[in-house]
Amino acid sequence: MLAKLTRGNQITIPKEIIRRAHLREGNDYVEVEYADGIIHLRPVEVEARIPPEAFERFARAVQRREIGDVKGEKKETVENIIRRWGKRR
């Protein structure tokens, strides 16, 4: 299959190759290597990294707070706490 290199050094990978490699737009990364005249693209999983100090602050906040422990306060799930802390990064 033929693909064209753009002025911005981008190449569009044909849909059939994307489908066969089980890649998803915006969610997947590929390792790019060049060896013996061949460009290799290898799907890889990337793990989001949270700095240790940010995780420690988050863990302390969760431990201090009992879910829904304040009278009249809207009950909060752990997922909401995680989402809120994610916005602070």
C-alpha cells in the first residue's frame, strides 16, 4: 500500500493496516524504529504516570475523607474524587 509523506512529516496509515493492527485513534501509540532501510511501527501501551508526590497527596485526601460523612453534603464516590484530582494535575 502506498502512503504519502506530508510537509509536516506526517504519514497517513491506510485504514486496512489500522484495522489489522487493532489501533484506535487517540488511544494508541506506536514505537518507530529504522533498521536496514525499513521503518518499523510497533504498537505499544503507554501507562499514564502520576508523580509520586501527587499520588501521596491524593491518597492522604482520600484517607481523610469518609465518603458521604458530612451531614447534608452531597455523597461523593471515589471515582468523582479521582476525577476531581485528575483535573488538578
